[in-house]
Amino acid sequence: MKISARTAYDCDPVLTDSQVLDFCRTGFIMLEGVVSTEINLRTVSFLEEHPQGEPTAIFAEEWFVDNVILNAQTTGIVRSLLGPGFGLPILISNHRVQCPMGAQNWHHDGDSNFGPEVHYLQVFYYPQDTPMELGPTEVLPGSHLSQTQREIDDQCGLLTAAPAGSIFVTAYPILHRRSRSTASATRNMLKYSYWRLMHPDRDWIAEADFDFHGADYGGHGSARSIAQMFFWLSGKEDALRTIGGQAWPYSGSRAKTSVKTGTPTYTRPKMSPIALPIVKQGQRHE
């Protein structure tokens, strides 16, 4: 298959409710060694012949599209998160580096939109073994939910060191950087995006016993955003009700449960009448 402008694709979803929720919490899914050695070697050879930063001509190579862009494990994840008939990549970038090199600054990619809506996914592909010595991409789990301070503790990030043929799927706004490399070699890393073309719906693999209310959405500072993203992806955005603070979806809450939607019900507390001062005509309050 060759990719033309705005080509759509469909396949079966592979993620369950729990796995989709985990993506909402972390912002990425790692697949190690899912592309064959033959395809990895052909990709590296192509990149040697086309060393430019955007080798989009590779989309004309059916062996690459069929085995990398349409990799079954990857597209199953994309289908789960973006729905049926999702759009295939229209641009590909090669983050090609002559190592050794210092670490890149932490950054959100340009034009990142923060919020519950997931309209596109950014994917990273290593066509070669990428150990720590070659400066693998480092991501900050959970940083896709809101704009994050970039001067963070270096110990907070997660290195995606992985064998050749590894692919990781990310929420576009996730904070990331190229880590420090120490080896003397060329490091290639291809990056591209898939697009949503349909309204969100819970049409991945639904778990019969999944409880929207009892699920772990996390603690203070993240639970509301994680729940909002999961409900949006489920097509239940309008069913989400939260009053904030220590109420649901904060993991320490003990809110009541609505049988209909699985979201907490809100019982209005009884209030004592408030004695208001009588204001005579012509009087004013300061």
C-alpha cells in the first residue's frame, strides 16, 4: 500500500478499558521489537540514502508502509484510541543524530493542545538498536495532561531505550527530549502522526466488569484530567460530573455511585435558612 494525501485506514481495536485508561494516565504505550529485522535494515539503508530531516518519500515504499505504518500491533492501538477509519501519516521526520551528543532540552512539540480531546497520536519508531548510549528519547509520563514546567528533575523522565523495530505511541503533547548519548554512531528515529476522523466512542474491547466510578483515575492534580480524557474517548463527556476537591474522581474519595452512568451522584446538603439583614428603602451597604 502507498500513502496518498489523507488516506484513511481501519482495523480491529486491541486495547481494553483498563489499557485505554492507563494510556490516559501515562500518555504513551511502548511496543518493543515489533518490526522485523529485514524491514529495520531496509529502513536504515533508505535513511542512509535519504539523510534529510523529512524523508517523506519513504511513504512511496510499500514494504515500509505495510510493515511499519500499518504494523498490526501499532494500528490496533491507534484504532482503539482514534476510532474507525483513522487518518494515516502525511509527514515523517527523521531525528538523525551523530553521536555522541548532549541531552536536548525538555519540550512539548509545537502547537500542542492540552485537554481531554485526543484527535491525533504521535508515534516514534527505532529502526536500529537504541540503547542508552545512543541517546533514546526520554518522556515524562503524565505530562500530556497540561503544560509542564520544563526545568524538571532529570530523574523524573523515562528512557525509551529499546531494540531495533520498537515503536511507541504517544499523546502528542507529552513532554520529551533526546537524552544524552555517549557512543560514536549515527542514531535514526522516525516520528509521524495518525489522525482522528470520527467522533469518539467506547468501541475498543469493553470489559464486562469495568466500573467507570470505581476505576483508579489517580490523585490530586491529575485525577480530574485523566477522567475527563477517558470519558471523552468513551463518548461519555456529558456524563462526567465532578465538584473537585476531595470528591470523585480523586482516588481517595468515597462518593456515592450512580447506577445509570457509573459516575458519582451529588446529593445537595440540607442548608439552614440564612438570616439576611433587612434593608430599608434608601439604605445602602458599603
